[in-house]
Amino acid sequence: MKDPKAYIVELARSFPCLRGLVSEDPAKWDVEKLWKATGLSSGEHYAAAFVAAVWSGNDKAMPFNLIKAMGCWDHECLAAFLVWAEDPKWP
């Protein structure tokens, strides 16, 4: 696997709805603030929760529910998830 930070940033940016929300340095991501942010769609919340769960290895900071996520993600988010699911890695 490439550098874990680069991997997780690449994963996050594979979700179009997160491209403008994540910085190059995951250490600076404020997951709790993002989870509580208003104005984000359910799909954006679940995309962020998924990436946070992959990064941390759990979903304590941002609860993630795959069934709910798949029910609200658009085709691009579903495609990003499926690419990861075909070859899952946890940095």
C-alpha cells in the first residue's frame, strides 16, 4: 500500500461529494465537526462516516450504517464504495 495518508485522501476524494471537504492532511480532519455540520446531505454524511471508519478502524466518531448509506448515495458514491469494497484496505 502507498503511504497511508495519501491512500485515505485518495479514498475520500473518490467520493465526489467529499472532494472539497477534505484537506491533504488527514491529521487535520475534524471528523466530529464534519459529522455535526449542517447543510450536508445524508449522502455526504455517510461518505464522510465511511472514510472516517476506514481511517480509524471503527465508527465511533461518525456512526456508519451501510444500508442507510447505500439508500442515499448517488451512483458516483456507490461506485466509489464498490471500488474500495472489491479490494478493501485499512491504512
